[in-house]
Amino acid sequence: MKLIYANQFGEGKDLVIVHGFLGMGDNWKSLGKKWASSGYRVHLLDMRNHGRSFHDDYFSYDVMTEDIIDYLEDQQIDKCYFIGHSMGGKVGMNLAIKKPDMLIKLVVVDIAPKFYPNHHGMILKGLELLEQNNLGSRKQADDLLSKTIDEVGIRQFLLKNLYRDEDNQLHLRINLKALKKNIQNIGEALADGAVYNGKTLFLKGEKSTYISNNDKRLIKKNFPNSDLKVVKNAGHWVHAEQPKIFYKSVNHFFNI
């Protein structure tokens, strides 16, 4: 059994946080430390083929959900609070369906249970450019990414995947080959007829298109005991764009 990498800190109630596609647990470090200082043992996970976790040819919500279950069982965690962003939110949904008793409360950030067509083509193309070149600086990497990705914020997010080896060369931590091969799995919908009756909070960025008004009925069908709240002046990366509002909203949900 391979265990995914986790950065763990704090003491108290277990809070598991899972990043989105091409992210890593470190993206959540600032918020994680806030929860760690207020009575939670925080687990910032790197999913397989991301961050410091193992690389593997298999990549789907089924195997990622099993990775979470293996981690929780290894840590002897019977129940936890769970926050998942985008892809991580879909992982949380699948965990809720498969192992509902493992969750106390679930927070799903800016993703719906529906199918999403692949929309990462240009991003993956940009990352391929990074893999194909000997990178000496982050400036060089950013220049290469700018050939396919205009948005500075997205480039900065992707550049967090870079690390330096013993020869001071920059490389990507992600397993780009496996992610490209399995890219269709990222948009996979929750299973037909799946229902989780536990308390769930969906947080949508006001400026994001990931959750539409038409998705409200589906969310209630799959998660009948859920609320959907909109975070103003936030896009898809709700927690990074409006961290204070995000923290307050999640804390309120955890404590009611």
C-alpha cells in the first residue's frame, strides 16, 4: 500500500484538506495553520501524481478515494472534517458516497457533481514546454508558460510545481505523463443515483462558472442535506482570493 504525502500540524479534531488539479497541499498552508491554531489537527494532502506524493499510471476518482481511505486508516482516523477544492471536492464527494461514516462534515469548493468537458488543454501544453526545456530560472519558466497561458495568476499557480534538483535545475513535481493520459477522468460526474445525507457546504466563487444555477437541483439531489453559498468577488480559487471570508464561512459551518 502506497500512502499519499501529508503535511500534518496542530492538535485536536482531524481536518483533511485536498487541493485541486495541478495543485498541492502547500497551497493551503496559510489557512491550514489558522485551523491548526484553533483546535484542529490539519492534514494537507498531496494527491497521487501531485506534489510530493507517489507517481502512478492510474489516476481516477476511484483510486484517489481509495488513497484517502488508506491514509485515514493508517492514521487511525475514524471521522474527519473534509475540505476539497475543485478536483479535491470531487474526491470528497466520492469519499462521502463510499465511506459516509468517515466524514463529520464536508466542504466542497467551487465544483458540482456533474460532468465537465476537458478544458485544460492549453495548460497541459504549457507544462509540456517546461518539461521539454532545461530550466535555469522561474523567469524562464514563466516566459515559456506565457506562450500558451495569458493569465498571470494561473501561471504563478502552476509555477509552484517547480523544484530544484541537486544540480540546481528546475523540474516539475507533477507526473505530467499520467495526468495527460487520464485527463478525461478529471471531469467525471458523480455516479448516477449517488446520495450522501451528511451535512455538506458547497462554496461557489461569484465570478466562477464552475457551478451554475442549473446545478442547484443536481447538488440537492446528490446532497440533500447541503447548502450552497456564493463568495463575492471570488473566482474559482475561492480560498486564495477571499481567504478571510472563506475561513469565516467554513468555521461557521463546522460549528453549527
